Amino acid sequence: MSRSMSALAAAVIVILMAGLAWFLPPRQSWFLVMILMLAFFVVLGFMICQSPFGILITEQNVMSLARFQTVLWTVIVLSAFFVIAIARVKNGVVADEEGVQLSDPLNITLGKQLLALLGISAAGLVASPLIAATKKNTLPSDPNAANASAEVMARTKNVPDSVMPDAARGVAAGNKLHAAPIATAIKDNAAGILYSNPTVQDASFADMFEGNEVGNCAHVDLAKVQMFFFTVLVAMGYMAALWDVMSVGAIYGANFTFPGLSDGMVGLLGISNGSYLVSKGVKHS
């Protein structure tokens, strides 16, 4: 897809989002606006990285869990704010308890807990590359780290697509792949001790759960798994709360505040993000 076509597609998507939010009830339009917002991100990925998941891919050509978390909360909160704001502009707001009707339909409050959650997500997004930057000028203390990871990747066939032909050359079906070309690819593309895929097209969903160094890129990072599930579960619960509030007409109140989150839910995400960043800061190579 050319850049001009991508730009046109992005503009059409934004217009469709506004139209759906204006003409459909909030509940229905919210679901569709979320889908269109995801489509907008897909267009950006194709336009910049030639990949539908480009918005999740870092400069190491791997999918980032911190980016996934930020995209998830952006889609949920921003789409809901967009739909609610347009519904309030279209239908007006009801008078408050004192009979005073506010003239500003955009008087929408996110709430302290939600702002804290978004802050945690943003902190993870910013801190993750900062931590990674400290590893780019560091060489592995174990000279065999890349070879060891290559052996595991060859045995499990967890190999980047661009490297697979070389690793599989001359290997009978079902046999272990050659580790040498995998180790060479790891060493050639590594940024210090950071693992990097050879190409953008090698990025995969599995990257979000694997270690980010040459010494642990072939193993599961438990901190990432924990953060993923905590994020998804809290996000699902918050979507249900937003779905409920859109059904009772509360969005037309003079002072609308987004549903709150419990301190436990915010703390849960804070702890999971903290353990993720600490694990990311430890050198595994």
C-alpha cells in the first residue's frame, strides 16, 4: 500500500468513526469505533513498517509488550471518550441537581484511578526503551550466549522466518535445524546484548513473551507473561464497566466521570509493570 493510499485510508477511517459515533447509539458505535481505531493502527503499520502490527514493533524488530499495553488502553479509553463526547455534543447534557445545565458537553473527567493506570502504562512505554538503551553498548559477559540461544532455537524450531531457509538447508524433515546460521544472525543483528530480529517481517506475537537479550531470547520471560494477563484481565473488566455506564444514560449527566477502578486493580498493574521493568533491567547475558 502506497503512502498516499494509506493516508487516504486513514482519513476515511477517521471520518467513519465520527459518522458512526454521531448516528448510532453509544453502545453500538463504541464497539465499531474501537474496530476502526485498530484499523487506523493497522494502516499506520503498513504505511511505515510494511506490517499490520507495525505499531507494536520496536527498532529491534520485535513486538513490544509495553507497546501492546499502551495501544490496548489507548483504544479502550480514547474510543470511549470519543463516542461519549460526540453523544453529549449531539444530545446535550441534563441539568445537575441544582437545575443548572452546563453549556460545555465536553466536561468529562477521567478520574484519579484511571489517570494513574494510564500513567503506569505510559511509564512502562517510556522506561522500557530507556532501559534497553543501557544495554546497547554492553557486550555479553558470556561469549557463548548467542550460541546457546541458537541451539535452543534450532531444537525448538523457534527461528525467524528470514533465517529459517539457511537453518533448514539440507536438514531432513523433523530433524533439528542447523544452529550455526541462527547464531550468526543473532550476533550480526544484536545491539550490544539486546536481541534483534533481522527484519521487520520477523517480528511475531511470541516476541512479547520472550527475553529481550541474546542470552534469553529463546526462553519465556515470566514477568512479561504476568504483565500480559494482568493487563488483559483489568482491561476486560474496565470495558464491562464502560459498557454498563453507556446503557443507563449516565453519560449525559452535567458532570460525567469515567468509571473508577479499585485501588487493588491499579496496584496490580503497578506491581506487574514494576516487575516487568525490573526484569528488563537485569542483564541476562
